[in-house]
Amino acid sequence: MRDVSRIVVVGGSAAGPKAAAKARRINSHAEIVILQKDPDLSMASCGYPYYVSGVIDDRNLLLSTGTGVTRDPRYYREAKAIEARTNTEVTDISPARHVVSYRNLLTGETGTLNYDKLIIATGSIPRMPPVPGTDLRGVTTLQSMKDVDFLRRVRDERKAGKAVVVGGGLIGVETCEALRLAGIEVTIVELVPQLLAFLDWELAKLVENHVRSKGVNVITGSRVAGFLGDNGALTGVTLGDGTEILCELAVVAVGVEPNSELARRAGLEIGVTGGIAVNEYLQTSDPDIYAAGDCIETVNLITGKKVHAPYGDLANLQGRVAGRNAASENRAVFKGTIQTGICKVFDFSAGSTGLSERSAEKNGLVDSIPLITAGGDKPGYMNGQLLVTKLLADRTTGRILGAQCVGPGNVGKQIAQWAMAIQGGLSVEDLVNADLPYAPPFSPAIDHFITTAHVMQNKMENRFTGISSLAVKEKLDRGERPVLLDVRDLDEFKTTRLGIGETLIPLDDLREKAKELPEDKDKEIISYCAVSMRGYEAALALAALGWRNVKVMEGGIAAWPFSKEK
Amino acid sequence: MRDVSRIVVVGGSAAGPKAAAKARRINSHAEIVILQKDPDLSMASCGYPYYVSGVIDDRNLLLSTGTGVTRDPRYYREAKAIEARTNTEVTDISPARHVVSYRNLLTGETGTLNYDKLIIATGSIPRMPPVPGTDLRGVTTLQSMKDVDFLRRVRDERKAGKAVVVGGGLIGVETCEALRLAGIEVTIVELVPQLLAFLDWELAKLVENHVRSKGVNVITGSRVAGFLGDNGALTGVTLGDGTEILCELAVVAVGVEPNSELARRAGLEIGVTGGIAVNEYLQTSDPDIYAAGDCIETVNLITGKKVHAPYGDLANLQGRVAGRNAASENRAVFKGTIQTGICKVFDFSAGSTGLSERSAEKNGLVDSIPLITAGGDKPGYMNGQLLVTKLLADRTTGRILGAQCVGPGNVGKQIAQWAMAIQGGLSVEDLVNADLPYAPPFSPAIDHFITTAHVMQNKMENRFTGISSLAVKEKLDRGERPVLLDVRDLDEFKTTRLGIGETLIPLDDLREKAKELPEDKDKEIISYCAVSMRGYEAALALAALGWRNVKVMEGGIAAWPFSKEK
């Protein structure tokens, strides 16, 4: 191995500083230089919405270590023996000469720097819709500290009464919450027919219902046609159908693209997603150049396909791998992602790991079986909060392909459990007796995760015939008239009910009152309750009484995403 | 398969009702009878401490479904078509004749009942220390609703000013919290030198420090010699060393034993732990008799050894397996446990999964490597709370053998992640790039779980030389004088410090002030900070400067279980 005497890192947000720090820990003698275009280093960009909303009031918290030390060039020099140059844009890379060219954005000074190993961590750039008016004052993204400072000023000086958030993805909904908490009237406009595209429609709709309940105006399936202005300042947004929404603020969050232009110009191979192509050592097509973070493309470990996965945690993990390999030799590997993600929006959390049903279909994984369940994250007597989960398993092997979870309950733990189950290659059969930490302050005796595995096992072994709320709604919209059987108690029915032509027969009375049901034993019956545990018992009881076409509406009323009578 | 026409279940707490319900769902025609000695059915026994403390005020919540229906014989009959007979003690089982004999504890009436399949779920019985006075009024366990009602009356009527909890296990510490919250002065007495024997000493001591900070008197390594009384009522407890503790209440929680006497008398095979021996179908030595819950013995999946594992979640999971197999044929399996457990005690949680270092040693697994780490459960700017973890991995394969975690942070999620990692057979190498759900309200960008895997990887690859706080303390007690190097900042040092003869050199100044350290490059130096991340950086910096014997104190001050100067 040739001795590495200088490692240059391009980019100082997440992956870059992590790579530099790891390289220093691996290699105590090499010179390590970070070239960072922005004025700040190692910004906690995932925390931006929480400063905009006022959850955090100290701006420096976004830029400092846990003990309050600002991660500035002095910190990098003294604590880590790393030279960090801010306001320094790399303008060119010459792989042949092992040289980068840079320009100081404050002084205009230019220069070059030799490297033995280079690490590219240029991150991502926010997409902008190709419509007029994006340059108006009041139109912004939430990508940089400059954006953050602008939005925080809007909050503090109460500069905006109305805002439009363009894009209903993860950043969009977090921004929506932040603005709403800042007292701003918010409309969120999303091109596709749902928020949070990493979820399947039914679960996304539950989140949307919650967001609406907080006074946010949600418009899905609608295109922004342009931004309207007066004297250079934003006055409104027009939609594809001509609707105009008045607003003084618009935050664009329609996704990001890998910032791979510098790498492309240097002749490095770019992948199909537009991200820099790397091998599992995070080495680019030039063996002396590594890349990490939002600028690269990686592999979805379930489908085997290349993906752009701009997640903050992966950027850090990749930085660690690239830094280690650049500083010594290729030892550490980053194999890919199962695209685990989560967000909080008001009192709900929404998370996903592995494949959604839609992404499985898109990837040609048709031999999969979906299931929706609902339940509490703790026992009822400990004030358990609701969780709604959608699980996807391979029909043949039972292997877990993906899981999504939304609700006011502890979604983070559920998704973490599913993520580890997927990474361990576990199947439904492995999970039905999972040994998880149980005590009443933490979970029900049988955790919602395990209950979900139980129901999936029942479904795979044909003891449980489920139907999704979406499929029920489609049946009704087509004019089909199955017997809709609500098996909750009368007082529950009085408090809340679907109002879709259902019959109420409480489970306790079912064996006695079954004669009220149609005599035709082939008539389709769809039973449900609050979460469909009793709905399942009812279906079994009816089957025992001879009915042959009984289904259970999965997740019951908790997972019903449409409007309810009550 | 012979048709099953009657299934009898002995026991109506957790495993029994679960087995009966599952049997019903599998088999719609068989008669299913639960014979339950207690007056109640399906009691949420893990919730008892929360009713005693007043966290729950409605007693019926411990006995009812999520929708408030009491799980009484009427409920079992109407909702589940199961006959449940309460106050009915099974006095004898005749496997040869397929008959159980019972006695009604209220009426004295006796009778017999034939079965095709029998499921024994007789639970556990609390151990009582073999000392005088256990029959005094005021001495109780926390095992039955009768105990619960007694303790709740003590709380409500302010009948006790002082209490002793005998036993510092899971139930002991939960009871201790419950009594303290009820305004009672509590002393907890534990035979072995630590609370919570499922933890290793260093982590248990952190919990003990927290329990003490709540005003509880903790006495470890001490035997209860007897209970003192006056006129049949408890007045105090004497310890092995003669100490007398005045109290009007004593709760004994020194563990439980499998209640396997009925099975033993029926000639069924009893295992080495005293639990009923079962195969992986939970079938006893008689093929028509199954057993589940606290009365059986199961297998530790890591050591392969038989264990008694009386956990509420496992009882439910085993009930499901036994119920299914008894109702049709042997299809479902219960392979064993990794002994995952957790409890909350005041503002701390403490959990464990897999093996502790001590249990690994006991089981002859000597080729394992332990590590202690500390960190936040969320980013500092989101008010992250501390977690202290002890991880055990196989030295050769890196496979995770066990993990423990304590602290005010989200211990439940950490233990759940480790439990799934162990069940997936994952190694440290698999976990360093784990793809977990990250957003600031849920975790730091690199979750504490992954950071722990990173440090373990560094330790296994000899980039990190750790030493536990316990080993440091032993060194000092032996009179060794290593250089103890605290690398935090001065203001942190002013607020809290160990006071063990340490030198303060903040990490930022270390490269400059290293000359203040001993010239002897073989002198032992032990560096640390709040959690020892900076301690690790310091060790690397010193190694680069030529020192050859530098160790990092694992977990830093956060994991220091001994008294501190400040």
C-alpha cells in the first residue's frame, strides 16, 4: 500500500466530516483537508425544521457538538487535527494529476491542492419545479442554513400569514408542521395522489387525515403551475387546474438530486440514478477517489437495484466507510440500504423499511402478500396509543419484504424491529415467537409487531381471509353489496361508525343473532371491529356456522382511511 | 388424527386463556374448558405494580379487554365459546384415564372431567424465604389479585409508613417504585451484591444509584433472617447481620418457581429446573398433555441449556403454540428464549437480551468480548436522554451474544433492536451499517445501537483498547497509579468530576499539552470524557504521539458506578 500523505474531502455537511474524522482515527499522520462551500460545517440539517418551528431556540445547537462546542475550523483543527476550509468551493477535479481546484467564495482567491486520496461528499441539490416565479422573494427551499435563517426570521417577525409547501414528502410534511407551529396558515400541494410516497396509499391517507385535523389544507394530485408575484415578492401559487392560492411564503420540497456534477466533469462514472457510481468500498471509477452521502447511488438490498437514498444516517455510515478505506486500504464495506425512513408530523409518526406494496410491484416482486393490522403500542391500562402497520412478506418463503407503520403510537420501535428483522433475513415463521422486551410501560404482552406476524401467519396459512379497506371501498363504489358486519359493542357504535350500510351485531351476540344474516351461505360477509381482532373471531364463528365467504376487513376502523359517518 | 372433542385447560391466567382462545380459533367444534383456581381470569399480572402505585386507578382495567369488557366466564362463553370455571382447583390428573379431578373452592363440590387433550398452565408460585414470621399480617407477595387488593388498601388507607421489599429483582424494583409513589418509606433488601441479577454488576449499580436518588434505602448482599411481629402483625425485619428494620409492610419478591406439582403427581416428566419438561411442540412426556407458561422449562437458544423463563410475553406465545397443537396436530413450535426482559424503575429503564458477561462465563462461553458504551437516545438539540449499554460479542465470529441497557433514555427500543439482531444471528460486522429509522425526534443520525457496534468493531480490530470502570476502580484499590486523563472541557469538569486523582487536559489542548504527561511512553494512561468518545480521540492522539499503553475508560463518566467527588 502506497503511503497516504494527504486526504482531501470535498464537502463539509454530513458524510464529509464523518469521513475526515474516521480517516484521522485510522491514519494519524496523513494531512486531512475538508473543502466546504458553505460557511458552516457539519450542520444538523435534519434538525432544520425544529429550529424553524421553535422547538429548538438556539441556532448554535444545529452547529455544535453535544457539549456545545461549535464545529468550526478551530474545532476540527484542535480536536481532530483536521484542516477545514469553509466558503471554499471546489471547481474542478483532475483525477490524472491528483489535483483539485478551488475558489474562496468570500475573497475570490483560487488555488489548487494535491491529494493522494480524494473523498467526494457534495451532497444533494433541491429540485425546483420548472415553472415561472421560483426566483420571487418568499420562495425558498429548506436545504441550507441560509434557508433556515430566512424561515426562522419569517417565524420570529411574523412576516407570513399564509404559506404553501410544495411537495408532500418527508421534508414537506416536517416543514408543514414547523410552519403550522409557527402560527402560519399552511397549504400543502403534492403532485401525486398522496403524501409521503414511501408509504402505500392507505397508510399515507391516515397521515393526511391527521395533518388535516391540525388545520392544514392538503391538496394532493395537483401540479404547481407557477408562483405569482408583485414587485418581486411572492403573492400566491397557481395550480395546474387554475386555482390560485394566496400566500406570502412558499417552501419548495419536491425532493433532491445527487449533486454529482463535479464528479461527472472529472470523468467519473455516474450511475443510472444520477448519483456517483461506487463499489462496495465506496470507491468511484477512479481508485483514488471515494464518494459518500447524498451524491452517490447505492443498492437496494432487497431488489438488488441501484437507488438514490439521500438519508442522513446513511450519509454518516458511508462517510465512515469511505474515510476508513481512503485512509488505509479497502477493508470496510457498505453493501446498501433497505431504505428505512421515519418522520414525525404533529402527533403522528410515519415510518417505513424495505418495500411498500407499490414498490414491490414496480420491482416485479409479485409473489408477495400484504397485510394491514392495527393495535396499541402498550396495554390499554397503560394508555397505549394506536399503531397501524402494513406488512409485506414473500408468499413462498414468508421472508419479510417490508413494513410501514403510522399513528400516534411508538412507530420508531416498530420500524426498528422490522428493519432488524429484514436485515436478519427473518421470516414470518421466525417472528411469531420473537423474544422482545416486555413490561407494561413498554409494550403489550404480545407486541404489535408479533401480533402482526401472527395475523400474517394466519393469512398465509389461509386461516384468516383479509380484505383491505381500500378493496372494500372499491367494492362499494362498484355497487357491490356485501354484508358489512360491525361486531363491536353498541356503545362503541354510538361513538364512532363508518356509516357504509353496516349491520351491528356485537361479537358476544353473534352466535345467537347469526340467524339475522342472509340464509345464503355463499353471500359475501365482511366483518370488522375497532382493529379487527374481534372481526377475526366473528369470521371464524360464522365459518363454523356454515358461511363460506367471510372476510375480515384488515385493521378495522382504525385503518379506515375514508370519511366516516361518525 | 383422532378427532379432538374436548380440550381442558388447567389455569386461567396468561398461557391458559391464550391457549384456549387459540384452540377455539383452530378448532370450532371441540368443547373447550378452562379450570381456574382463582376467582379471576386472564389477569394482567404484569400490571399489578401500576395499580398498587396509583398509576392505574380502575381495578377492572387489570381484568378487562381493551374495550372495557371484563374477561369473566360470561365473556369467554359469549365472545369465544369457551367454558371457564373459576374458583375451581384441579386436584389430580390421570393421564391413563384422560381425566382431571377438581374441587370448587367456594362450594367444596368435587368432580371429574374427561379430556382428549389437556393443557397445563398452572403458572408459578412465589418463593418464600425459609425464615420465621412469613405468616404475620403485613407480609405479602405481589402475585395474586388478593395481594394486589391488600397492597392497594395499604396505599389508599395510608396504612403503612414504612415497608421492606425483600428481593431486588424485576418485581422487587417495580414494587419498590409502586410503594414509594404511594408515599411509603421503602427499604429494599437483596441477598446478592446487586439489584436486577439479569444485569452485570456495573449496570445494576447505575440503576441502584438512581433508585437511591429517589429516597429508597437499598441494602444488597444481605439476607433476611426473619420477620418480627407483635400480636400477629409485622413490626420489622431482621437481617443476617442482626440489623433490625422497623416496618409495617413487607413485600416478598425473591423469585418464583414453576408450579409443576400437579404435573409431577400425574407422572409427567419434570425438567432439571423444576419446570415441566416439554418438546418444541410444548407437548409433555404424555402426548395428549401440553404445557405452557411459567410452569414449564424451556431452552436458552444461545447456550442450548434448559432454563425456567417466567416472562409474561413468553407465556402468551407458548399458550398460542400449545393451544394450536392441542386443537389439531403438532404444527406450531416454540423453540426457546433469549431471555429478553425489561423493567421501568422511576425515571430509569433497565433491559437485557441474550447473555450477560456473568451468565456467559457461567455457561462456559469464555471466548466473548464485552464493551460498555454511553450516549444519547436522540440528538442533543432534541433533548436526548442518556443510555448506557453493555454489549457482549463472540470474539471469533463477532456474533452478538447479549446486550444490556440502562438509563433515562429509550431503553426499550435499544433492547428490541439487540433482541432482533440476536434472533437474526447477526454479527458486529452486520450491524455497523444497520439501516434504522432516523429522524431527530427518534434517534441521533447514528443510533446509539450502531455507535456501540462501531466501538465494538474498533475494539475487536484492536483500534480501541478499552477498560471498564470496574477494572479501573480495582486498579486504584490495588494501589496502581495509572495516569487518569479527563479530556473534557474545564466547565464540564467544574460541574461534575470523579475525583480519583485525574488530570484534566481538554481534548482541544491535548496535542499541545501532551508534554505535561509522563515522559515514559510505557506508562499506563487511561483517558475518558463524559461518554468516552472524546476519550477515544484522545487515546488515538496520544498513540500517534508515541505513548504505547493508552486505554479508554468505557462509557466514561456516564458509566462510572462508584461515588464521584462532584
